[in-house]
Amino acid sequence: MKQLSPDAEQWETLTTRFRLVSADQRDHRNSLPTLSMLNPQTCETLLDKLTPVIHSPSRRITASLLSKRIAFLYTAASLYAMSMYDLGLDMSPENSFIEYGYDNRLWQSSMPLTNLTASVPEPNQRHAWRQHVIRQLFAGNLAPLWQILTEVARVPSKILWENTAVRVYSLYERRMLAQGSNEQESKAEEDFHYLIYEAPAELFGTTENPLQQFFWPKQCAFPSGSPVRFRKTCCYYYRASDPKEFCSTCPLTRPKQPRKPIQKEIMNV
């Protein structure tokens, strides 16, 4: 695989829309190497530090809310670069940092990488290259992070993976499909389909594909609203908001479907 640097236009998009920055430009006061986060004591210390800052009532809720931000930063720049530009950013723990700046109830964090060159697929080798990009992002980076958060904060791994999945769905459905050239749209649609329906679990470091696990058709739950894909799990956002707010796809706000009457079987005697 060759190595390239994003051109000026690509760099502008990745930095302004997806917060990609050089590690030299990171928030040194509010960041740590991803590898450090995999240490249980470091992870525990960070969660306890962030809990009062983000107005969270517990370490478990802090872990879930932090994972939502990490999931956005890690998947957005990486998958957008892959599908729109055929660029494979190095998202390994050795090359990345976790920023956790938070102010006025908003995350201020970016996605710092030390090496900003990117791999590109060789002719007729895009499938193997894509697998490498996906494996490094998910199995190599996010899966170990979610495992340590589960161990330290006792937050269910399903919540962390659904936090990840909804970020990926939104990235493709809202930002890539119908956003670029016809060739880019076609490639993005193919990659999205692969991620959901074809990518094996081992690329995610899990026993089943977590992006497929939480994906189903959207539904018009409210007469005047847009179709919504409600979550299976709650991310606990409402537990750290004041006044209390719920995510637009929160399962706790999903209208209850009327129960169908039970059809009793009539037996002829």
C-alpha cells in the first residue's frame, strides 16, 4: 500500500467537519495517548476526573457519554476518508490520542494523529485494503477501548457498540450518501453495505458484527415527524442533562405500539 497525505481540499474537510488534527496541535492539558487509556488505572482516573465535569452522576454514565464522543471522532474522519477519498488514516492506538476537553456542556475535543499520511489501495486491491482500514479502526482500536470501559465502569458493551453504530449510520446516511460525486456516492453506498451486511465479526474484534446488530429500517413513530431508527439501548444522556433531555432516537421515548389482539383458535368439537 502506498502512503499519501490528504490534499488541501481533503484536509479542509477532514479538519473542519471531522476535527482531525496533527498530534502537535492537540489539547495537551486534556488529552492522553490511546495506549494509555488501555491501562485500567489510567482509564479509571480519567472517568473519575470527567464525572463531575460533565455533570454525570456515575462512572458508568460518564463512560457511555465519553464513548459517544470517541466513537464520533474515531469513525468520522477515518470512514469518510476511506469512502470519499480512498485514504486509509492510521487509527492505531500507537498513532492516536484521546482528547476530552469539555466546556459549557459541550465537548471541545478533536482527533489528533501523530502520522497523518494515509494508505491508498493498489489497483484491484481495494477490498483487501478496506478490510485493513476497518480492522485497524474497530478491532485494533475501538474494541480494546470498549473492553476497558466495560471492565472499569461496568457499562454494558452493547451500549458502547450501539453508541458506535449510530455514529456510523449517521455518517453515511447524512453526510456521504447524496453528498459527493456520483462515483463517491456509489463507493460510499458500497462501503456502507459492506460494513452492515458483509463485514465479518473479526474485523470488529467481536463475536458478531455490531453494525448489523443495531441496524433496521427507520419508522415513522410520530405522525408529523421524520422516520426514526430507535435505539435498542439507552446511552444515559438524559441522566447527565439538566433540564432533562433525551436523544432523538432514545428507546425510552419510543411510542408504544398497540398490541394486536390475540387470535383465538376456534376448535370444532
